[in-house]
Amino acid sequence: MADLGYYKMHALIVDDFENFRGTLYKMLMDLGIGNADSAASGEEALRFCKARSYDIILCDNNLGKGKSGQQVLEELRSTDNPCSDSLFILVSAENSKGTIMAAYDYEPDAYLAKPITPKALDQRLSRLIEQRVELKAVHAAQKSGDDQLAITLCKELVASGSRYANACQKLLGQLYLKKNNLTAAEAVYRAVLDNRELEWAQLGMVKTKLAQNDLLGAQQWLENILQANPLCMKAYDLQADLYKLQNDSEGLQNVLQKATDISPLSILRQQALGGVAQQNNDLVTAANALKRAVKLGENSCFDKAEVHSLFAQTTIDLFSIDKELAKPLIREAIACVNNLEDNFGKTNLRKVESLLLESQLQVCAGDQRRAQDALASAQSSLGDTKDEDALSVQIELVRTLRLIGKSDDAQRLLGDLLHRYAGNEEQLQRLDVLLDEPRSEKNKLMVAEINKKGIAFYNAKDFTAAADAFKTALQKLPNHIGLRLNYVQAMIDKLKTRFEASVSEKIQQTFTKTSAIISQQHPQFQRYRQLNDVYNSLVRAYEKDKRG
């Protein structure tokens, strides 16, 4: 082994088996590593990493109870700590596709399979440390925030014919993108790709095209990457960014679904899929993705209270349109909200939120007594607060009162809130989710514009575009009866041109939801009944044709 200053280096070994820690320690000492500490768990490893910097971290993926090696890596790479740029080698006896795919999301510097031999460890460390030594000045400049110096040093290393020219060019492209020097970034990536079709350079071109708002160019590069490597997760993430820029929520959901099918252990993608599917009113996909996200969030730095709450809310919404599909999720959703305070800290508003969600879930579970008890506890804890921070739980209280059958109480509370925030545009926008007609000026304008756009598509017989327009508005105003019926009408006319089971199912779900929020006194009730009759006639005619 070449002298790379190993004796000055400090390593951390993380494994829950003492014997393996001892074996790795001996290997490192034999290789000339000067110092090595040992941790028996992910939590202990993170405490060490907050206290000092390590040059090398050798971490087993399966650490028993508590954080996994992947979760240690995620936390080190995504939070401010002395070891955010340490060489991280993930060690594992597991070779499942899901485990490996999830680990590579946060780019360990190497992945070693057990059993580890001294020769394999020596070879891997030699390459990694030699590159780290060569780029030491570049990394120091980056760490100090002097990106221009880092660029200059990278260019000098490339010009000198460094063995690690590719790594320098990769860094160079990232630095140019960070400084928004898109012409220079594109030049770097094109120079690399003229010689070799390296995936990181192709991904760099996608990022450059997105930054240039060249969405077609970005899509073409993405198609090339995924055709060559359908397992390139970073390409799926960039494709998701592309769909966000295009405001294409259906495309975004589809690409996130593909990505989570390939790499199901990625918590961030499961969270994103759950969120966008919920917006798209695909409650089955949303509930299942959020359920997985909650499970993956255990011990993860990416766990969020709002994901747990959204899982509960989505389960409640799913129950309103399909009780059988929701039933298997109710118990887990109740456990989820009961643990909100333990997982994310005790505050009065969090306590009230968890009790209100539990009350609604108990209604779904058919336990009226527990539902009433949870509601009473929530109201007692909330009191008569006028705090604007409490508006989100007051909105949840209105939903709970409606679901539990206390419609008059719900209406009184909603009236009080509308009166209190009559001159507050921001808070009125939040209250609009409870109303069949918006009170905020912004949402009134949005409804007018969406209706104009949707009706124009409808008159042009582009029923898909019309339905998409109305559906976009319903994501913000789920209780708007007029938008809901406009959406149904467009979908029914789409069904008339060609009967598709998926379209029929969406219409049926929309009718089920509408029936729960519309009263016989509503001015659009007659239209609701007429559209329902038309839809049922189409279904009967289709079923008759199938039998005939």
C-alpha cells in the first residue's frame, strides 16, 4: 500500500456485533490506520459523529433495533455535522435489490458485502483515500464556501491530466450549476460526453436543461438515460422535477409510482407519492404510500408529523368513498395518530389534532363512544382559543363535527371562523377547503378562470382536458359542488365516447363523495341527480352490451 498518511487518519466502525467490530478494527490497524473508534448502534454512531470528525466510517446496514446503516448515512449527508463529507463505506450481508437501491440514494463512497477480506478492504480504501488526497484542496475550498477557488483548482487538476480528472469534471459541473453558470456547466458535460457516455454527465445535462427551462431537451436526455439504465433512480427524481415544472400531477404520480416500485425503501419518494396521489384524489395509492412512509420513518431523520397526519386524513377520506378498502388501514392510522406526541413532541395543538383525527377514525371503525370521548377531550384541550396558529386544528374540528353527525355545531363553528377572519385573505383561503363556494378573492378568481378554461375545452369536445382543469381546482377546493359536478359532466361525456373502467370508477367515487356533502336544498342538487341518472344509464347499457 502506498503511503497516504493512513497513520494520521481516524476511523469509526459501526456494527451491532462485537466480534465483527473487533475483526474490522484489527484489519484497519494492520493497514496502518492510526485510530479507530467503535459504535454498537446507529444512535451511538451519530453521537460520535456530532462530537468529532472521522476520515472513514465503516457502517453495517443492519444494526438491529434502532437506526439502520442507511439511516445513519442519510442523516450524515443531509444535516450539518462534522462528518457530512467523511468517506462512508456501507457494509452489509444483505444483497436484496431494495436494500442496495435505497442505500445508493445517498451515495455511500463504497458498498462492501460481508464477509470482508483484508485484501478487498485494502483495495477499496486505497482508491478512495488516494482520490480524497488528490482532491483535498478542492474539498477544503468547497467547505470554506470559496466555490470560485474550487473551480480553479478543479480546472488545474483536469489540465494536468490528473488520474481523477473525471471526478474533478463532475465536481466542476456541480459547482457551475450551483453558481447558475449554465453555459459553463453544459460545456463541461458535453466535453465529457464527447469521449464517454457517463451517466453522471448525462444527469448533469438534464439538470442544466431544466435550469435553462429547456423542458423538451431535458426529457430527451432522460429518455436516453432510462433506456440505457431503467434502474437509474436519479433520473426518475429529475423526471419528477420536470413534471412539477409542467404542473403535470398525473405524470408526477406515475413517475413516482415507477420509482417506488423499483426502490420501495426510499422514504422521501414514498412521502412524495402519497402527497401527490392524495392531491390527485387517488386515495388508495395515497393511503398505501403514506402507510409505507410512516413505517420507513421509524428512526429516520426524514420522518415528519404532517406525513402521519396525512396518512390518517387520507384513510378517513378513503373510508368516505370505499369502506372495504379503508378498513384494513384504520387500526394502523389510529395507532399512528396516538403516537404523534411521542414521536414529534408534546404540544397542546398536536394533542388536539391527534384527538380529532382519532375521533374521525373511531367513527370509521364504528366505535361511536370512543369517537365522542376523543372529540370531547379535543374540545376541552382546545378551549375557546382565538390564536391564528390554532386554525388548522379548528378546521379539523369542523371536519370531525361533520363526520360525527353534529352538523349544526360544525356550521356554527365555521360561521364563527369566517366572521373572525373576514378581512384576512390568507386565512380565508385555508377555510375555503370547507366551503362549497370560496370566500377568498384568490380562490374566487381561480374558480372563475378554471370554469372558463374547462368550459372552453368542454365545448371543443376535449373532455379529458376539461376534466383535468376542473380536477386541478378541486385539489384546493374539494367541497366545491359546482366544480365537482363540472368534473363529473366532463368525465361522463368522455365515458360516452369510450367506456373505460378507470373513468367509470373515478365518476363513481366522485358521486359517492358528492352525496356526502350535498343537501337536497342545495341549488345544484337537481343537476347532481340528473348527472347520476345519466351515468347509471351508461353503466347499465355497457353491462348489457357485455352480456349480449
